[in-house]
Amino acid sequence: MRQAAAPFRTNLRMVLSLGLPLAGSHLAQFMLAVTDTIMLGWYGVADLAAGVLGAALFFAVFTFGTGFANAVMPMVATAASSGQDTDVRRATRMGLWLSIAFGIAALPLFWFSGAILGRLGQPEDVVPLAEAYMRILGFSLVPALCVMVLKNYLAALGRTQVALWTTVAAVGLNIFVNWIFIFGNLGASELGVRGAAIATILVNLASVAVLALYCALLPSLRRYTLFQRFWRADWQAMGQVWRLGWPIGVALIAETALFSAAAIMMGWIGTNELAAHGIALEITAALFMVHLGFSNAATVLVGRARGQRDQAALRAGAKTAVLVSIVFASITMVLYVTAGPFLVGLFLSPSEPARAAIIAIGASFLIVAAVFQLADGAQVMAMGLLRGVQDTRGPMLIAAFSYWGVGLPTSYVLGFPMGYGGEGIWAGLVVGLTTAAILLMARFWRGAGRADARPWAE
């Protein structure tokens, strides 16, 4: 019994020591958007709705781009655990190259976003503000993606604290710069939602500068010479990051775009429903960042075990990570049911005329969200485990089917033909997430997670 318990305690410490700082870092990164939402909510409902709509589309594009950053994590973890320092540098550098290229290529989409939003039937008073927001926000994509690559590089090497504290500091900076540009303080012009976009650009530039300096100057990381001759292409490594990264990006955007589509459908119902949806989504996504941190920890543990060719360690680490995710999901279920109105109310000014209506709608969405906590945690954990063994194409197909073949049609049918409105749209999200969780977990445990599997075999 003692021999069986010791590996569990060891794995639990590793999951928590990796996962909690990563969760904190993701949560702090997400709080950049949350602080925008809160401060725009205090500024005005129209600007809040514009920020919600614009951010939903921005993060759909951003999420696809993070596929290359997410490819870096398992590649670096596997290479570092097997002593391949050159491969650590090659994967990370080409992850940065692909992220920069993607960020530049996506700029026209943000510039012409107004026409897209108009064709999607969004409220006429919201579209011009959302377009102005996205035209500025698009220039933050490149530094934001580079931040993700460097954070994943550091996480794979066990350096999670610097990413956490850099991002926490970025939240404070974002609040201060928002206060200046949204409300027009310290002599600046009052820019509303456009001020929030300017703040995001400045904060992401500061964050990537801090992380890059840390990676370049820390003595224990110098052996990787990450930025030496950065301009030189490594086509073989780029191909490896590309092949692993683009399916991750598609799988991520399949889920993110499902929520973006839900925001668009919510806009068909009304501005209050769209604002309530945005607030409820911010709350659920904030706590989802904890699941994502544990999922990243699972990716690192499984990637290291793969590099060491230790199937027993791979399975033990995976089981521990799943258990931790289940416990946290249970806690969040209780929170949504008992504190929904309070949480939604934090995002609205006490003097807002529509405050009571938005709180009632948002709290009802959180009740539905409580139902899908286990499924949401399970699907992101399964994704992390599969990335650890560098299995990305099958999960991409499962995600596309679950979210767009099942979740989106169910949301539409329940929301409109069956007349359940916003609650029906959120119920469709439950169905899509549950489908993904079941299929992805089955793929891992019947494949790379089997006791006799050899996921390192070429």
C-alpha cells in the first residue's frame, strides 16, 4: 500500500506545483479581459456589449493562433526530459515565428470586422463601437501570441512562477491604463471601449518584453540560446510545430467559436441578453482557467514521461490530473448555484437602469453552467493528455464534431424553434461539451493511456 500511495502523492505534488501557478497565470491573463468588461460595464451598457461582442470574435482568432504556442509545450517537455537541448530551442523559436506570421496575417479580419458583424445581425448601436474596438485590438495579437509561446516554453521547463507574477502585474497595469483611457483621466481623452483596446496593446507589449528578457538572461536557461540568430529559419522544426499546432488551433477554435456563435445568437434576442451572456461567460471562463492550468500540467507530465519512455509514469500522472480536475469542478458547481446573482452584479454599476434584468438573466445562465462543469473540465483535461503524447489530429476532428455538429445545432434548436431563449442556447453548450468529454477521454484511455501502449514509438 505504501508503494502505491507514494507515486500518487508525488504526482499530486507535481500536478499542483505545475498546475496552480499555470492556473493562476491563465486566470491573471484572462483577468485582463475581465477587467475590461467590468470597467466597460461601469462606463455604459452599449460599450460593454460592444466589448463583449468584439472580444468574442477577437479571442476566436487569438485561440486559433495559440495552437502553435500549445504545440511548443509538449515538444519542449519531451525534448528537455530526453536531454535534447537543441530541439527545445528549435521548437520554441519556430513557435514564435509561426505566431508572429499568423498575427500579421489576421490583421485585415479585424479591420473589416464591422461588415462581418453587420451581416451577422448584431444590434445597430453596438456594431460601430465593436468595429472601432477590434480595429485597435487587432494590433495586440502578435505580442499576445508571443506571450503564450514563452509562457508554454517556461512551463514545459518547470518555470511557472515568472509567468504567474508577470501576468499578475499585467492585470494591475491594465486596470491603471484602462482608468486613464476609458474614462479620460490624467488629461487623456475619454475613449470608452477604444481606450480598453489601447490598454490591451500596451500591456501585452510590456508582458512579452519581461518574459523575453527572463528567457534570455536567466543563467539556467542560457544553454538553450533561445534568441541567438533568431532570424534564421529552421524549416524542419517549423514543419513539426506546424503539423502539431494547426490541429490544436482548429480544436481550440471549434470550442471558442461555439461560444462566439452563442454570443451572436444572444445578440439576436437583445442587448440585455447579450450583456448578461458576456458577463456569465466571463465568470465561467475565469474558473475554466483553473481547469486549463491542470490540463497544461497534465501535458507536461505526460510529455516528460513520453520523453523518458515510462508508460507507468504516464498513466499515473494522467490519473492524478483527472482526479484533481474532478474535485475542482465539483467546487465550482456549488459556487455557481449559490452565488450567481452576486457574481453577475459585480460587473454592473449600481446606477445601471437594466441592472436587475441583466442580473436575473445572467444568474439563470450560471445555473446551466453548473451542469456542464464536469464535462468542461473533462474535455480540456483529455485535450491536455492527448497533446502530451502529441496526438492532435484525431482530437481536432472530435472537437469539430462535438461543438459544431452537436453543440451549435442543439443551441439553436433549443433557443429559437423550441422557444427556450438564452437558457436554451446555454443548454446546447452543455450537450456539445459533454459529447467532447466522452469521446476525448475514450480516445486517450483506449489509446496512449493503455497500460501496454507505447506512445513514444515512431
